[in-house]
Amino acid sequence: MSNKIVLFICTGNYYRSRFAEYLFNTLAERQGMAWRAQSRGLSTAVGKWKAGPISAFAVAALKERGIAMRGFVREPLFCCEEDICRAERVIALKEAEHRPMLEKGFPEFCRRIEFWHVHDVDIAHPDQALGEVDGLVRKLMGELS
């Protein structure tokens, strides 16, 4: 039997959604859940803030939780319709930021997307933001198990 998919979406697939993906997959594997996470971004914009394939804040927060980044770490991926269709659950990390982007790019799917309210680094310190993501991911896992 194949795993069900939860898709985490954020702007750049570099920070919040990647942290959620790695955290979810590690915890789901440890708990023997039939779910796996994927993550995607809604923008292909790259700025001087991007150093490497994943945010150093996400890597540090994962390490604090005993989650190692093993092997190849992929670059951010851009969300497409197929990603949304394949997923049983689709969660955008910040409604105010991502709903307009999703309504523009994927209007036919907006009704099935769940929205969280986790700020990016321009508003919230990474410890706070990724702490919120951690709590929300664990709550979601409780719902799915």
C-alpha cells in the first residue's frame, strides 16, 4: 500500500514548508504512519537571502530536534497542479501570504487547501515561527493517526 501525501506549501519552499516536510516525515516514519509529506513553493523568486538548498534556520531547528539532514538535500521545488491533485491534505503555511498566490495560480483548488498562520522571518523570529510549525505538524499527525 502506498503512503498518503500531505503537501506543505509556502512561498519559496526554502524555510517553513521544508521544515514541516522534514519534521513530518521523520515523526511519521518513527510512528509507522502511512503518511508522507512533500513540500512546494509558490514563487520562483530568489534573493540574496537564499544560501544553499534549504534555510539554515530550518536546518538548525531540525538539528535541535534530533533530525539530521542525511545525503542529498534538494533545491526548492515550484508547486504545480499535479502536486495538489496527488495530495490527500494540502496545507499553506500562511493564509494572508499564500491565499492570494493560490487563488491566482490554482483557483479551482482553493476550497480544499487548509491555511495555517505562521509568519516568515520578516515578521517572526525563526524559533517562534518554527516552534509554531512544530506544534501544528504534531497536531496534524494526531488527527491523521
